[in-house]
Amino acid sequence: MAGQVLRMIDKLVEARAKGNATVASTTRTKLLLKGIKVTNWTATSPDDPEMIAKIREVAKEMGVAI
Amino acid sequence: MIKTALSKAPDTAEAIADLARQLAGGSPSLVVLFFSSRHDGAAIAALASATWPQSRTIGCSTAGEIIAGEMTDGAVVAMAIDQAVADEVAVAVIDDLAKEGCVDTALAALGAMANGDPETHVGIVLIDGMSGKEEAVMERLGDLSDLRFIGGSAGDDLAFQATTVIAEGRAMHHAAVLAVLHVPAGFRIVKTQSFCRTGKTLTPTRVDPENRLVIEFDHQPASVAYMAAVGTETIEQAAGKFMSNPVGLMNGDDPYVRSPQAFDGQALKFYCAVTPGMDLELLESTDIVTDTGKALADANADGRVIGILNFNCILRTLELKAKDLTGDYARLFTVPMAGFSTYGEADIGHINQTATMIAFVG
């Protein structure tokens, strides 16, 4: 499987931004500061269990169900 | 309308009275004060609350005060933001930064304002600059709210002993103040730092985030890796590069600057925590006055900016002082501006060697 990390990031950002481009941008920056470099992940990136767990944890902290 | 004032009166009561005279005539919803630690924070808080009883009052101690036209030490500056600019202001205090859930509680106290429209609501955050809690506060604020919280870490004139934040007549240590302003005409955020990229990367592989220490970069002792990156042969020479060669967590071309403070054995202590595994790019300093001037021109290209709150890193101030450029910097501001030299800046996260500003538009 591939691309799950990107899909989770996109879902988290979309859920938080609700279509607001400014909030989408700041949410991506928040992820960077938490140690998730969004631009490192593509649709073909291998599913990294460690990163998937980290995104789940961050989503929980941010109150987002993914 | 936004008004600013500076008082150099050494007596605290006289200084507040002086500010009140200069700020008279409006109906501010918020008065923000930045004061030298030579003044007693409790006296400033009580006097400010009594002087502007119809307004919310917040502020903090500084490592130098800034107003359009002048950078000072030992003084008090204030900004009065009129109700026409900010028609609603909510203020909350984090009394004890060590208490679990403290940010959640404070944000809840801000009520609906904490989740207002991010286009017309902006947050101010003032944090005890000796607490070491800035990263945790900013991260949790970001978890809970989509508003931008801009601000800085209080200073104490470089004594590094104790800093003070004030709100609503109270002065506090190991605390933080949050404010959310509803600004119907909107605002702009300015984040400016004067560095260019070098193309050299250092990746923290072993860190002690609680103590803001990097123990290893790229599986080498941090001191060895930093010395190699800046091209020096001794630790003393490398320490001389800290101000001109910090590192940045790159968000595209925009660095979130992390400034080295001191070598701690083979480790490197920073002014803010770094995340293991995240590439940091070595930066090279450029010209603060030129870069800030460009950032201000970009923010005010349409001439709508009517006032600026400025949180300027003490390391930038020290560089400006060393180059005798404080006057040039302060004169870049052509609209009312008040701010202070900080022990750290806030915008989404905790950062160093940066100026973060709220530019209010009218």
C-alpha cells in the first residue's frame, strides 16, 4: 500500500480548514512544527506505520476525526 | 483610531500619567503596555487598570521598548486600540504555565471569541520569557484554535532573572496572557527574519527538548557538526557565529528560526526546542533594516495599515545596537507602532531572531 500518509494529512487539513485557504496553510505549518513535513509525502510514498501513528495522535490533539 | 505613546519618566505613576495624557481623546477597547523591568509590574498593572477603567489592559516587561521613531530602554510604551478598530476584546490569563490543561482552561475562558472568524479575529499572546513553556503553549493554542496568536516572550532588560505579564490590574510570573480582538476591518500578519539559505542542512538525531538541547546532529556531537557547518576550528569561533548563523526549520522558503544560545559540553543549547528528524537549514544573516522595510512595504502596499504591534527579538535589537541602526529601524514605521524586544516570538509556534507583527487595517 502507498499514499496513506498523504491521504490522512489531506483529510486532517480539510477537516480543520473547512474550505478556508488561510487556515489550511496555517494547519500545514502547525504540522511542520509538530514534526510532520507535509511536502515529504506523496501519493506514492510507502505507508509508514510510525508516521501514520503520529498523524493519528496529532489529529486527536487537534480534535479532528480522521 | 490607534494611538501610541512613550514615557521615559523614571517614576511609574508619573510614566502612566504621561502615557494617559498622550493617549487621551479616544475610547480604547484595549490598552497594551510594554515596560522596562526597572518599573514594578504590579504598580504598572494597577495603575493601568485604574487609568483606563473602560478598557481591557494587558502587557508585559521587556528587554527594551519600541515605538515608531525610537527604540528605548528603561521606558514604557503603550498602544491604545479604539473601539472602532477592535469592537470586542476578550482577555484570559494562564496563571500557572506548569499546570496541566492550563491552555485549554484559558482558551475556554475566552468563550466564543476563541473560535471566531480567523479573517476578523486575531490573538495576542504574552508569555513569561523565563518559563521555557512557549513551545507547549503555542502548540496547544494551535491545536484548539484556528486563530493566529501573535506575540512574544516577556523580557527583563537582559537580567534573565524574572519577567512579568500583566492583565486587568494583575501582575504575574510564570504566567501568560491571551487576548482575542474582533477587528471588523481585518488585519495582516508580518513575520520577518533577516536570513538567507546556505544549502547546508543539519538534522537533529538526538535531542533533549525539555532543556532545548541538541545532543547530536546527523549522529555526530552537535558541537562538531555545527563547527563543520560554519567552517570553524574551535568552539569559541563557532560560538561567535551563533547570531549570524542560526538554523531554520524551512516552510518552503520561510524559515522558522532556531537560534543557538551556548555550547553545553558537546551539545548545543537553543533558545527554542527543535524536533528530532526534522531537517534544519543553516542560515546566513542579511540586512535587518532592508528586509524589515520590504516586509512592511509589502504589508502596507495599499496604504490601509493604521497601526502595528511589533514583537522584535532581542537578538535583532542587539544586532541593530551593535551596528548603530536602532534609529533606522524605528523610523521604518510610518504608522503608529508599539512593541518590545522579546525573549522569543510567537506566530503559530515559538521562534527566534524574528519580528512578528499585527498590522491593523482601517
